Amino acid sequence: MIEVRELRREFKVATSKGLRRNYKTVTAVDDVTFDVREGEAVGYVGPNGAGKSTTIKMLTGILVPTSGHIRVGGVDPSKQRRDLARRIGVVFGQRSQLWWDLPLKDSFDLLKSIYRVSAPDYRTRLDECVELLGLQEFLVTPVRQLSLGQRMRGEITAALLHAPELLVLDEPTIGLDLESKERLREFLQDINTRRGTTLLLTTHDLDDIERLCPRLMVIDHGKVLADGPLDELRAEVTPERVLVIDLTEPGPAPDVPGVTAVRSEAGGLRHHLTFRRAETTAAALITQVVRQVEVHDLAVVEPEIDDVIRKLYQRQVAQDANR
Amino acid sequence: MAEFIYPKLIGAKIRSQLAYRASFAVDFVSQVLAQCYELIVILVLFSQVDALGGFSRDEVLLMYAFAGAAFGVADLFAGQLDNLPTYIRTGSFDVLLMRPLRVLPQIMCSDIRLRRIGRITSAVGVMIYALTHVPIDWSPAKILLTVLTPVAGAVIYSAVWVVACSVCFWIVEGREFANAVTYGSNAFTSYPINVYSRPLRWVMAYVVPGAFVAYYPSLALLGKEDPLGLPGWVGWTSPLVAALAAGVAGLVWRFAVRHYRGTGS
């Protein structure tokens, strides 16, 4: 579906020094190569300014690459922008493609004409979204009066009316409450698995990735730092997991081989134990722990994706330094 | 089928604006008044003098009305290009680029400013007054010219607008410059061009083809000699000049959008 080879995009940034103006070249995307197969769901993450949006703008044909090769659905996006637009859907969390002052339904009708969707197709697709996303109650409400969660559901419907092969979502869950997020994730998962729509989403919310994307791509400073299944990446860069135990009585941390007690809290009531996932399983560990101390509650904590990304970045810096 | 989408976009915008009826009414009236202030300036001027550059009051009013109507129509479609810096800054421009349509017609049709009809209404009123009070030797060709002049003028102004606003792709706060050119050329074309100094006249009449909006077509209608010495048929060339201006504007716009997307620089 997507084929990207050695993609590069530079920007000229003006640096003013007194009256003289100099231009500095900033590389926003630096030799990025990847493929996305049909039907895949890929999370594209990285800190602000990492190059995510620039990549997406090049994939959708808004920006032209400085160099490199892109094909989306077999088409060169920057040369065939309008042809490609008919085949992909794009949702930007922070900007709207709906008509602000008109009822939500009117925006859908306009998009039907813009994308030349036939009346029966439009009917079935809209009905499906209305049902699955629960749009019925605010279909005739002007968009400006919708809550953010309602508007996002509207935006996603708007991007799906022409049944795109690829749906690109830029921060789709930003600012939403938990319930709205959950609803969107369920819906996106459904269109990915049932309709086979390819998903590419950027996000800061790592639960989005956890729930939706079997594959994760991490980008920073314009370079892809890692690309693979989330679990593998996590195991690779943060081999340690944490077991948190709450004791019924304050006391010292249990002493189990292969485990390090890293922190005690609440005067010895709570202990953080780390263990290597390669050496022992959480189940085996828990059995040993409860033999030694009386446990009130316990939890196995996976490293946050933020930590994973930070570690990946540090690793990259170290590799660059060794080179 | 794609052609039919633009009337729908215009219709959507009209419905949007009717959502704010009171503010629409206020805007409409203020536009009528804005056009009338300029009218008052001309009337006061002619209470002191009998002729301006060899033209009577009603003849000047005819030029003023042609310019006003053309500017009003152009503003209706091209005026929203003033918002281009905002579009670029907020990313709305990217949303337009994501659609399977050309960007310029999308901007022109999807953000139409209905209140500008106020300006057009008052300009047409003055036009009717002037046409019935100036000596015109009517012929079918002249009737056609009368109808075509505001249309050609609107195209010329729109082209000026597109070119001036294209600057915003390079200078984000280019709006001041763009307004100086667009509103400035409206003020310029409302009077006979022979009253201006030579350098100003040269730029505003021929580089920006403002003289073809009202001045030369009016000369042709009135059957008057050009005090500046151009032959009489020049007054009939406005539609051609308009087509040429539209072509140039299209090229400049394309170049500007290419710059934005990253191949032009």
C-alpha cells in the first residue's frame, strides 16, 4: 500500500541576525525507508517535531519530497495528488474538514459530491458509521456546537464516506475523554479487521498503539529508530519488567534470586521489584514471593512506551557516537 | 460531474452565513454605506468643480459604478484570498489540498462573502442612474459592452487579487501588501485615469490593468477621445485583457502553490 525509499525533506529556515537574513537548512525527514502492506495497522510515533507530520504530508501529496521515492497505492502522491485523494482518507485531530456552521449531515452530503460517491454507496456507508459511532443524536446539529468527541466521530465518518483503501490519522484521539477514545479505537479496529482498510496513525497516546497497532514505527529527528511489533521492541530495549507488591504488614522486601528490589514506599508497605523477562516469568516470581511474605495486592507493570521510545533514542545517539 | 460541486459549495456557504442573520444584515448595510461614502466624495468634489480631467459628474459616476460593481463581484469570489495567511497558518490550506479538487476554485467557492452583495447593489444603482443621464449613442454592440464591462472588470480585479495574495506564500504577513494593491486599484479605477501623475498611472492602469475595468470601456460607450491618445478601439478590448490577466494569475498561483508544496524553491 505504501512504499517509501530514502525519503528526505529539507526546509529552509530563516535565521535573522540583525538586518541580515541567513537561511539554514533543516532536515525534517532524513532517509526514511519503510513499507506498509495492505490491511496493516501501523502506529507512527515520535516526539513533537520528529518528522511525523512532514512524512504524512508527503504521503498524502501535500508536500513534495526533497528526494527519495514514494508510492501510495501505486501512485506518486505529489504528482497525482487529486487521483490519490479519491482513494485515501485523512483525519487531522487538530483541524477540521467539516463545514463549521452547517449541520453535520450537510458536510457529509457535500463530501459525497466532492468524492463522487454514488447514492446507494453513500447510504450504506453513512448508515454504518451512524450506527457504529452513534451519530444519530447530533446528525442535524451544526458542527460548531458539537463536543470534541462528537466532532471527531464526524471527522472520521467524513474520511470514510468514499471507502478509502488507506486511512491516515494524525493524532485522532487528542483531547478526547476516555470513553470517546475507547469508542473510536473499537471502531477503527473494526474497519481495519473487517473492511481491510489500511491504517496509519500518529499519536501521543500510547494506549492507541497498544490497542490498535500490531506494528510500531518510531521516528525522531527525522530518522526511523525502530520498526516492528510493539512487544518485540519493548522486550528488546527494556528487558526488565517491574512487579509491584503491597504487603499486609510493613516489612522488608522478599529476597528472590534474579530479582532486584529497586524501591520501597509507604514505610515498607509497597515494594518495586524488577526482573528480566528472559530469565523468569511473572507467574513463577509471584509464586516465590507469596511464599515469603503476605501479599495484599500486586501488579506487573510493563515499561511505558514513552520509556521504550526514550531508550530507543538513547541507543541511536550511542550508536551514532560510536560510528 | 465534478463541475457541479462548486455551486454546491457556494450554496453551503450561503446557508452558513444565513445562520447568522443579524450579523449578515449589519454587514450588508455597512457594505452599502461603504460604497456610498465614495459616492459622496465624488458628489462633493463636483459641487466645487464642473469637470474632472474633462469628464462631467455623471460620466465620472459611470466609471465609479463600473469599478464598484466589478470590484464587488470580484470581492465576492476572490476577497476570501485575504484569509490565505490564516489558511496557511492554521493548516486549513492542507485540508483543501487533501481533497480531489483544485485549490483555487475551492477557496473561491467555499468561502464566498455574501455581504458583498451590498456593495454590488449600490454600484448597480449608481450605474443605472449614470447610464440614463450621460449621452450615449446606443447600439447593440454598446449594450453588449455595458453588460460585459462589469464582468470583465470582475475578472481583472480577481486576477489582481490572486496575484497579490500569492505573495502570502512567501511572506506570511503579506496581506497588507495585497490589500494595498487590491483596494488601492479599486480606488484608482473609480476616477478617470488622466487625473493621475504619470508613474502612478502607468503602474495602476497598464501593469495592473486597472484602466480596462472602467475607464476605457466608459470612453467607448461615451464615444469620447482618450485624452491620453490611445485609439478608440482600446475600449472594446477589456474582455481580452481580462482573459489575459486571468491566464497570468493562474500561472502565478500555480507557481506559488508549487513553492508552498516544495518544488518551487
